[in-house]
Amino acid sequence: MKSPKVPKPTIKRLAMYNRFLRELRDEGIPKTSSHEIAEALNIKASQVRKDLSYFGEFGKRGVGYDVENLCLKIHKILGTERVWNVAIIGVGNLGRAISHYPELEKYKFKIVAAYDVDKRKINSILLPGIPIKHIK
């Protein structure tokens, strides 16, 4: 059976749902409803339900959605549950700032390499275990 094509606006809204659900989870709120999600994001509750229906059944009528469970499912749909290896290309002020940004790990980005063309930076250490190599 062929799965339905998911519209791009739905994918964009999934990212918004993800952000909102993370906030609820961090506040310790265990349940939410399509109405609460819709109100917070200024969309219709029917749109929330329709968007989620592309990916299966997540809530129970009259009960709502388990925040933790829905958060995990949306992470899986968006591919945000996996760790993404990244390389820093250019280790100037911006590259160093990005590499030391504490939220990277929270959002599953792991710096695994660093490159530059400045001979003074080559073979120095950007982060523990991450030497700066020449871009060649």
C-alpha cells in the first residue's frame, strides 16, 4: 500500500508542533489536546488533527495526546531523534562560536571535524578530540 504524499506545509507545522510539545514536556505537562496545540500556534484544531493523521493515530478522542509519546513520534518523523555528525568549515570567530554553542548537543548535532585554510590554525585543537585540519 502506497503511503500518502505529505504536503510541505504539514512538514513545516510538524516542526512547530515539535517545539511546542518540547516546551510542554519541559514544563512537566503530561497531556495536551489538538485545541491547545492549535490555540498556541494560531491554527485550527482540525488542521492539527489532519496533519497528525498522515502519520497514524496518536491521541484518543476526549483524552488528548500524551505529550511525551507524541514528542517522540514527531522526533522520529522529522529525523530529530538521531545524532547528526557535522563539520565546521572555517574556524574563524563564527566557526569557533558555533562549535562552542551549548545548544548543539541538545538538538543532536555532534561536531566531528573542523577545517580551515589558515596555516596558523592547522593542527591546533578546536574541541577535545577535534583537531583543525587543512581544507584540502
